Amino acid sequence: MNGAGNEILILDLREDDFAPSAPQIRAIARGDGLAFDQLMVLLPPRNASTEAYVRIYNNNGAEAGACGNGTRCVAWHLMRDSGRSSIVIETGAGLLECTRLGPTTFRVDMGEPRFGWRDIPLRDPVPDTRFVDVGAQTIDARLAEPPSLASMGNPHAIFWVKNPAAFDLDAIGPVLECLPIFPEKANISLARIEARDRLSLRVWERGVGITRACGSAACAALVCAVRLGRTERVAQVELPGGELTIEWRASDNHVLMTGPVAFEAEIKLAASLFDDDAD
């Protein structure tokens, strides 16, 4: 499947007592027609109120804490089976409520953003995560404004720029992702405020690379923009793969992400992908 162009592979193991290893995940990603940004592994629910426990992996085999676009795809898959219009799934980021708004449009409650330096996390204490000097100025003078930092279940650095397309993200992305200030690395976004209700975004996703869409990055960009007084609490976020509607709800501090999903194919994986020496 894909969510706004974010390539998602769902591996439904709710009937199996099995979880793939990092080498097996990398082998799957190299399979014919199986290239993905995130792998959403569905496991039996641990909580009676949920439909599944979902572990999320990047294509390098590393586990991720959150994937908003992938969560919408999981919701489509689970609601297709159950016929329900609202479900709750559990991920490493907590319980996520998913609602169907149309045949291929879903909303996910991504929970509350976190801004504390320990929560993101950062290596060292900082007084204000709205602007943090991460030492990126040596990469490109146009990154002169320090980024805004936040966690949406995974760490995000939002660099505010005049033109996201003007940067060689392939070159600067891996350097920024691995700056020493980020002990768990970070997702890197180049963001532009287009209007009070619109942002544009390009994302280098940790463990993945350049991605056509990243739902948690869109959420992080919106909440960081609101904290700076640059947008309203509801905005369209334009990514290379499509648009997402992000709302930072004032009543409970939760971030809601609404966007499309698209089904591409259903595939039976070859047993050889799960050989112990797959890598």
C-alpha cells in the first residue's frame, strides 16, 4: 500500500507467533516488488480494546516508534476485514485511534506531541526546543535558522527554509540525521510556511532516506509552526507524494492526521526470505 506516496508493506502475523529479524526485514525490502519505506508488522493484540499490536520497521531493519501514513494503511486493512469504521491499534507510541472518513480517507489520532529535551531525546539539556543550535550551520549557510525539535513518538528536526527544493537532501540528510545531539538519530524535514493554513515539506527519514511522505513529520512540522506563531492549529501539509490535513487540537493537545491510502497489491512472501542467513 501507500499513504500519500509513503511506501508501506503490511505483514499480517496476527495468527502466528513470529516476528521477523532485522536481516529478514532487509531481505524482504530487497524482494521483487517489495521495496518499502516502512514495514508494519501486525501481531496479536496485547490489549482487549485493540485490534492488533503493530511493530514498525524501517527498510534498514531498525524499529521505529511511529508511522502515521502506515497507521492509516493498517486501519484500511483491519477495517476491510471487520467492516468497522473506527478501531484502536497499539504501537510503540501508544494506543492510536483510527477513523474511516471515506472509502480511502482515514484519520489517525497521533496523541500528544512532546517537546522536552529528554522526550525527543537530545544528548544535552536545552532551554527551549522551539529553536536549537544543532551544529548544522557548517553544512549549508542557508540553514542559518536553528531547527525546531519535537517528538511524535519519534524524533524530528524541522528546518525552516525559503525553498525546500533548493537543497541537496541526499547529501545533507544523512549528516543531519546522525548529528551527535541526536542519540537516537532524527527525522529531518525542510519546511516552508506557505500561508497560515499551509506548509510544504521535504523529509529525510531516519533509517530510510528521502521519502515521498512522512505523516509524523507533517505532524511535527505543524505543531512546531504553531509554537512559533506561524500557522493556525489546522493546516494542509504538502509533501512530494500528496497532502495531509494536520490538526493540533486545543481541547486535549492531541494531533490528528487525515489523509489518503492506496492499495497496490497483495503478495505471499517466499519462505527463503526468512532463512536464518538472510541479509
